[in-house]
Amino acid sequence: AQKITQTQPGMFVQEKEAVTLDCTYDTSDQSYGLFWYKQPSSGEMIFLIYQGSYDEQNATEGRYSLNFQKARKSANLVISASQLGDSAMYFCAMREVYTGNQFYFGTGTSLTVIP
Amino acid sequence: DAGVTQSPTHLIKTRGQHVTLRCSPISGHKSVSWYQQVLGQGPQFIFQYYEKEERGRGNFPDRFSARQFPNYSSELNVNALLLGDSALYLCASSLENTGELFFGEGSRLTVL
């Protein structure tokens, strides 16, 4: 089974609007971390936001927020007030704290911001 | 401060050759991980090193090997290259064994 599932291959959003990128995960561990990374065409993976499995409040970082629904095993990324520079690939990732050191990544969502 | 640096940025090899990719972590970071990203996919874990010891290995054949040096830089070696090894190879460093990953811009390998 896939550890991370991103069901939206591509998304479009109007500049200044908000957009939600979906991510569901699969783990039997109680302790894990969820991450979102942005990958522009240059290739570098840029860290955006982190949510720990025991965090009770949703994480926020500037225009990024993570809608964490533990029971549904979802960790959607919300980008508010989209900017043209937000156009990129977005990857959801998970690390299981006690069962390994690797990050599991989804297949990504390509976001295009329309002026 | 310098981020994670990787070299070379682009390279072309032919089947059967070997390749060495290099990575310098962020100063102070003791953990280095390697990921392979095939076009259209998310990164796949290859190796993780912490304090010069291998701490994790992904599902890759023995043609893939890596090491970490006393200055915490790392090399990824791939022998007997196959066409399917064509990918972006990403190096990431972290402060701790299980910390947040900081990625370099990658080495884009093309195997002909």
C-alpha cells in the first residue's frame, strides 16, 4: 500500500485565491511527522510546513496551513492568497519516527497560478 | 550560510558505466540522505548516513552504494548503469538523525 497518496496530478488557481492540495497517508505508527515540500522547476525541494502526529493544533507558516485530520489520515495543504511564484510541484511526505529514518513522498501535485 | 551543495549538476553516461555523485551538507548537519526522483514521481529513499554510519537503506540494488566522510560530506556511487537509473538524485541533510530534511538542487543523471 502507498504510504502517501496525492490524488490531484494538477491544479489551477486564480492569483490571490486560496487552494487546497490533498494528501492522505497510511501508517500504523502512533508517532510520525507530516511534511509538505515545494519543488520549482530548478529541482530543489523547499520545506514548507510540518505537522507532528501529536500536535493538537493545525500547523501554520505564513500563507501555508496544514489541515490535519488524524482520524481520516489526511494532511491537506492550504495556500492562501496564491501568488504567481507558487506555481510548482508540491509533495506531501511522512516520516515514521520509530520504524525508520526515511521520508515517504507522494507523487506530487502540479500547481499553476493563473494571473 | 551555504545550503546543501551537490555536484555535478548534470551528467550524461552510457549503459554499463559507473557514476559518483557528491554532496556537502549544511554546516553542522551530521546526517545525509540520498533520494532518487524519476521523472513524474516523488523522491524515493536510497540511503541515510548519520555520523558516518549507514542508518537506513531503501529498496535499491547493490549497484548503489554510498559513504559519508569525516567532514560529513557524502558520495553516492552507482555501478553498471542502466537506462532506468536516469533520474534526479537529491541529497538532503539534517541536524539530527530524524530531523527535518534540507535538500540540495540535485544531480540530474541521464543514461544513454
